[in-house]
Amino acid sequence: MNEMLIGAIVACCIVIGLFFLRFWKRTQDIFFLFFAISFFLEGLNRVSLVMFSSLHETSPGYYLVRLIAYSFIIIAILVKNRRRGLKKNTTR
């Protein structure tokens, strides 16, 4: 049952990653690319949890990948806000 739920989470992460990838291809905005990478990493992290029995949710490697994935989201937001702030300053 646990593997089935993890599989559903992986499928959702892949769908969400593809969703953001589609917007990145349309707009070429790095914001969407970073979000896509983040969700793909999160999906791969869940797959590795099932594939490798030595890896558990309490192991540091599992959280390191999550830290990297969430860092992509934070960087995307910071870059997007910085560009928006630069545009406001140049129009004044």
C-alpha cells in the first residue's frame, strides 16, 4: 500500500513537472524551468525511496535531495522578484 501511494505521488510530481516545462517552453522564463526541475527531483527522490531499501525517509541523503529541490523553488522566486524590481526601477 505504501509503494502504491508513493507511486501516485511520483506520477503527480511528473505531471506537475511537465506542466511547468510546457510553460517554460512557451515563455522561456527561468521561473518555470526551476519549478519543473524541482518537481522532477522530488519525483526521482520518491522513486529512489522505493527502489533502494537502504534509503529511508530519515536518512540525510533523502533530505539533501529535498533541500536541493526546494532551493530551486526559492531561487526561482527570488530571481523572478528581482527582475520585477529591476523593471520597476528602470521605468521611473
